[in-house]
Amino acid sequence: MSSLTETFKGTTMGMLKTYVQQYIDHTCQQVWEQHLPEIERIFAKGAIPVMK
């Protein structure tokens, strides 16, 4: 496995920003999708209806 220095050698800040943003988006999306059924269940059980 290469080090971060080797991986990003010659990379501009814009490219680095894009890489980090894509990584975070991908990771967060996976976590959200994995936990969505539980979140929906908790919300459905404990949510107070706004309109009757």
C-alpha cells in the first residue's frame, strides 16, 4: 500500500478536495443506506404527527 505522500504527489489542492469529497460522499451514503431501516423504524415509533 502506498503512502498518502506517494498517492497524492503532484496533485493540486482542487484534485485533492474532489477526491476527499467523493470519498466522504460515498462512505456517508453507504452508512445512511445501511441504517435507514432502523432510522425509519425509530421515527415511525416515536414521531409526533405534525398534522392530524
